[in-house]
Amino acid sequence: MQDLKTFIIFLIAMPQMLFNPFQDLIFDDHFCFLSGTLTNESMTVFPEWLMAHFKFGHEKIELMDKEKSYHYEDLRLPCSPEVKKAFDDLDVKIQQAYKEGYEGMAALDDHLIFLWTGRMVYGLLYHEMVYEKNRLLRQGEEFDLSPTLKQRFGHFHLMLQSIIEPVAFIGKKPWTIVVFPLKYSADIFSYRDDTINLMFSFGVNGFGFVACLQDNGVIGEKQTELLHKIKGHVLHPVQFEELYARFHYLDYIMRYEPKYIINNNDENISIEVDPDTAPPVFGMWDEDVFAQLLSNYWQVYGIERDDILMPQKPPLSFLENPYTKDFVDPEMIALPF
């Protein structure tokens, strides 16, 4: 009954509360991506200062089906002046924290990192929606999403609206965000995203973070022991890639549907993780599948799947000694950074 109650609250309250583009699949250049108001303005998906600093605005990024690509600087979101100012102000805070390195980023409220990261993830998702909608329209077909994706993306969009609206998070946060010191060569910028599963990783010289934007902290809790071992160490990039691969694979095998109680009162809109949500269940960890995923992340080091899974040996890891499970000292890793 609680699940039904939550779903009814969502259906009744969302249209009355705030704009939800996933209800009617509204992705149009004339409507602000966040507030739904009419607009002729736009903002970049990736922060302008970030593209300028790492000089990647002119580089190309492919959509998921590999048929369409954009220059990063050409990826834009229609937005109202209010939304643009809110994200510009957020960028100032993030850029200042960035200049202070790990200490600056670690001191940030993780809600700010959620919003900053969410802008990029949602921006890519928005362009995926626009492309697919237009592709199907050309074929005379109707664009639609499954109810599960509509609900997941609708919740994510509502959470992003907390940058301009009085949206409050009660109790447990709906995300896992982990920030740690990271050793990269100067001026190298690394990021990975999974728009469908709402995941993002970001690494530069000084710090990195991994963000699961709607797991209710479940994946972070699953990796508590490993995260405790990492604490106090400056990670090597190969460890950073392995950590994200673990988070990514856990998301893949996780059997968990986040549910929320959403209430609208005179002061704000509150989002609370439904305490009656079924606990997470993880499927079997398949070393062969994980090794294939990890090899994709380790390609830059020339490490292939067969190097990770060798006969009569435990799987290769740069985070934990495969025999003792002790944390691997980053300074003992001979690979370049």
C-alpha cells in the first residue's frame, strides 16, 4: 500500500508542483529545460570555464548510438535567465573550490556537487532525448519512454530544480558522492558518464570524485570497506578508474528501485527516501563481465581483459592486494599518471 501511496502522491503532486518534462516528453528549444518557462536564452551543457581551462570545447562527443556527434561547446540547453544565473553562481563556487584542490572540493556540500554534476548528466540526457525524438519523427514513429525511465528521470529533474526552487531533502540523500585526492599529470581532465543510470566521474590533478546521482547511497554503502581503506591516500589514476568501474558494475547488478515520498506544503517541496522501499539486492558478481568493463577503462595503460583474468591467479586489482585484500599503496604503482 505504501508503494501505491507514493506513486499516487507523485502523479498528483508533480504536475501541480513543478515542471516535469518527462510527463509529456517536452524537449523543445523554446522551453527552459529546468523550469519549463518560455525562453530564447541558452546555456552550455558543460561549464564554459571548464571547457576553456582544459581546452576541450572544440572536441567531439558521440551520443549513445554512435550515429550523432557534437562539439562540446555546441551542446546547449534552453534556459530562463533565472536558471542561467543560478548555474553561473554555482559555477563560481565550484571554480573557487577547484582552485583549492582536494581540500576545496571535499569541503563543498555534496548537494552542490550533485547540482553541478547533474547539469552535465542531464544536459547529455536532454540531447539524447531530442535526437531520439527527432529520429523517430522522421520515420513516422512516436517517441516514448518506459514508465520506469519516466519516473527515474522525472525524480532526477525534480532534484535538479532545487537550484531554483525550495526543494528540500529529508533524511538520507538520494545520491552517493565520494571525493578523494587524486594524482594526475597537470592539465589532464578525465570524466566518464552514464546518462541512463545517472552516473558521473571526474578526475583532475589534485582530486577526483565519483557520483551515483540516484542510488540513495546504496552503492556507497556497499563499498564502505574499500572507501575506508582509501581514506588518507592520494589515488593513482589507474585506481581511480578501477573505483569507478566497481561503482559502475555494482549499479549494473543492483536490483533496487529508489522510491520517494514527495510532499508539497506552503514552505517547500520535500523529497524523502521511502522507508518502506525494499532493501537493495545485488546480483552475482561475474569476474569475466567485470574484467571486460575494467579493461575498457584501463586501455590507456595497455591492460587487456586477459591481463586482468589470468589462469590460476586472482583477478588483477590496483586497489586491493588480491591475496591479502590490503590497500595497494599508490606510490608503489609503476604506471604513468
